[in-house]
Amino acid sequence: MYIPTLDDMIAARARIDAHIHNTPVLTSRMLNELTGAELFFKCENFQKAGAFKARGASNAVFGLSDAQAAKGVATHSSGNHGTCLSYAAGRRGIPCTVVMPRTAPQAKKDAVRGYGGRVVECEPSTSSREAVFAEVVAQSGAEFVHPYNDPRVIAGQATCSAELIEQVADLDAVIAPIGGGGMVSGTCLTLSNLAPGIKVYAAEPLNADDAARSFRAGHIIADDAPDTVADGLKVPLKELTWHFVRNHVTDILTATEEEIVDAMKLIWKRMKIVMEASSAVPLATIIKNPEVFAGKRVGVIITGGNVDLDKLPWNT
């Protein structure tokens, strides 16, 4: 198992520079007063293709040799990684196939197709996703770009926190949502090397808390098909992301479905920005655990904004 290094992050940053946004950091006085912390929201909902995963996907796609690229790329994804891989593949002019749960938001399926990707549907479980995907790769010979258990992807995601610490000085902590752990791993990679004094926290839905349970047990615990409004956080940790979580994460905090939806509504109302339920989990856990963050300067990674506007969680 190859563990990506700081050099990989630096190389990724140069490789993807022309294909991603350096996203803004926003603040809210009201949310600072509510939480007792200074919160700095790194807005990856404004990223290309609407999510941070454009970073890792672009690093993987533009790092391929011409011979590899000619066969195209493929992945399995609940939405954002598939969308972002389709985006990156389109920029390079190569084919992309995405295996997606049939229950994935229609907006995310449409986004994959909008960037030129091909969608192959599967049942909403990790086992079905991986079985259908194996058939796709066997037929096409495409390069597999895993949504998170891939050194190229983690190195790309690591560029987000590299930007953040250049934009905001003297952070005490950074918190990001965790599903498979790609963004959290990238955050650990960058901060453990460039700013080891900054603590890394992960935020997870209580209904899909396998990472939190893994963290406490000391080994990976994988749920096959958890049910949560935070649809981007349903996948389990894998060996590579577990390495970073186990060695560098300070704690994994959880929030209930109601707490997640309330935090999502709060950001929509107060900050006037569109973000998906998965992105609201960090704020939900900050509000729930004020003693952890009070008086601290905290970077909060808003991971994506690809929302099905016809199925907002407070209207269902």
C-alpha cells in the first residue's frame, strides 16, 4: 500500500491548478456567536463540478499516461466523485463510466451525464456497487479511480487544506465530513506535515457512524448500506484512509439526522450559500459539542453543493 506524501500533494497542486478553483473562505458573525468559536468555512461547494472531489479526480486523470488515458476511467460513486471524475475526464477528452446507486439523487446522475460520463446503476449497497463495477472494468479496461482509497485522489484532496492554511492564519483545528475518508485523509496529510499543531476532527452522521465506531474500536468496521440524509457519507473507510484516520485524527464526532438538517438550514439561511446535507455535518457537530471548539479558530470544510432542489430534506 503506497501512502501519499507531502511531495505528492505539492505535485498534485501544480498538476490540477488549471482545472480547479482556489475556493473562498467565508465567515459568519452569527454562527461565531452561536458556537463560541471563530469559524472559517472553506467553500468547496463553489469548486468545479460543485465539490472538493474535483481536486482528487483531476489529479488522477491528468496524472495518467496517454496509453492509460486512452482506455478511459471508471469509478463507483454516490454522486460527487462520479460527477468530478466525469468533469476531469471531459477536460482531458477521455471516456468516463460511473456506477451509481439507483437511489442516488437525480441531480447527481444528471450532473455525471452533463459532463459526458456514462451512468450504470446498481443497488444501494457497497457490495452491489463493487460487483457491478467489476463487470464494467472487465468490459472496458478503464483505469479505476477509487473515490477515496487511492493515493492520487488523497493527494489531490490534500490541496484543499494547503489553500486553507494560506488563507487563514493560526487555526487551532480543521473539521471535515467523513464517509470513506478521502478529504479527512488529505487534510491529515497536509496538516501533519505543514501545520502539525492544528488538530483534525471528522464529523459523521450518527445513522452512518462506522468511522466513529472504527476509531474507537481500533479497526475498520464497515456498514453495508446505512441510511442517512447525508448521502455522500454512506461509504466505509478503506485501508489507505484508515491509515490517516488512525494516526492523525483527534476525534470523530457524530450528529443526528435532525441536527444535520437544522445545521444545513442554518447555513442556507444565514450564509446564503447552497450546500448539501453531507456538508452540514461538521457544523452540526460543532453546535452539539461547544466545549470542544469554544474559543478556538476552526476551519470548516464545506465539501459540496450538489443538491436536488426538488428534494430538500426539510420538504420531505
